[in-house]
Amino acid sequence: MMKDTFKLGGKEFSSRFILGSGKYSLELIKAAVENAGAEIITLAVRRTNTKDTENILDYIPDYVTLLPNTSGARTAQEAVRIARMARELGCGNFVKIEIMKDSKYLLPDNVETVKATQILADEGFVVLPYMYPDLYTARELQEAGAVAVMPLASPIGSNKGLATREFIQILIDEIDLPIIVDAGIGKPSQACEAMEMGAAAIMSNTAIATARDIPAMAGAFKDAIIAGRKAYLAGLGRVLERGAEASDPLTGFLRD
């Protein structure tokens, strides 16, 4: 049986769980990563302190690929500046583009995201843009050089689940890039459903960071993502539009 992996920027990953690091205490980050089996972790550049004694990078295992994000950027130019800063700090070439202009709904600005993706891809960055699930934007991001697209499932931090399910399915069906479902996934069952749809991976932060037992919830998400991927590869059974169908033949009853 072939090993089920996926590639981003020339790197091969076995885990399809990308873990966020916001909202955790630093002491819990390592435990969450280990229980999640994550090989990629996002982090805000502002948490990579260079002066203080505690640095988030000290709590992330060496084998994990860093995915700095441009949290706080409101324009393409601000996102580009943050990405360049992350690379100078030693976070590597991977970057998650986040550009949000309003503080109420935190919806990504797709237009500015495309601009930033083009600039950073041309500079050799491995760009994973966070975006509102729109087919035309996803195509533009692919043309701009993104290695994956990260559509939101529901508003960031909401834990409301797959509110944009139908639009994400369109991207999975039509875009020849890994689709990594990001933002709003609140339960392991929702992560499993997204994987059953054909998503390449799941990004989660708040659902784990706000759980009563963070390491245990990280493990639950890991198991759910694996189960959903296996179900997708196996091929889900068909759904009847109406009526019912017996599992066994309707013959051979005792009365016959």
C-alpha cells in the first residue's frame, strides 16, 4: 500500500493536521503538538520574541515545519513586510497569508491576498493563503503561485463548523491544489467531515486551545482527521434520494 502523504513547497508530510499556536500558554504548545502528531504549526511573528527569555520557538519540536502567519496585516504590503521579517527571524520560507481589514468579522480580504501571494511567491516563499472560499479567487491564487489554498469553514475563532461547506466542495472539485480547511472547525467530527469531502488537510487552533483538556483534544482531532481521510480514500457509500433499501433480501422470512 502506498504511503499517503502530501507535498507543500517540496516538503512531504505524513500528518494532515496543521496546528495553530495562538491562545495557548507556552507550556502547553509542545504537548499539543505531540498529541496532534502535527508536522506543521502556525505562529504569529509577534510571538517569536528575540529579547524576552521565553520564545515560542523554544516550545516547538525541531522536526516541525514552521508556518508563520501575517496576522495583523490589513494590506498586501503589510503582509509582505511581515513575511520578510519572519524569514529574517529564521522561520523559513513557508508563510500563511492572513489579511483582514475589519476587526468584527475577521473575514480575509481576497483581493489583497492575491496581491501578496504574487509578490511573495516571486520572492521564493512557499505561500499558503487564507481566503474566503470563492472559486475565482482560488484560481487567481493558483496562478499567482500559491502552493495550497486555505478556505475558512466559518468565522475565525467561532467553532461553528462547516458553514461554507458547499463552497469548499467546489474548490476541492475544481482547484488543482491542496485544499486545507481553515478557521471555524469546532469539533473532531467536523474535521472528519471535511476530510471525507476530500480536503487535503485541516488547520485548527481555537477548538483545541479552548478545550478543557488540550492535549487530549489534540489527539481526538488527530484521530478524526485520519478517519476522515481513510473514508475518503475508501469511497463513501451512495446516498438514496428518497425511500429506503433493505440491507438483506426481502425473501426467506420464517412465514414463507
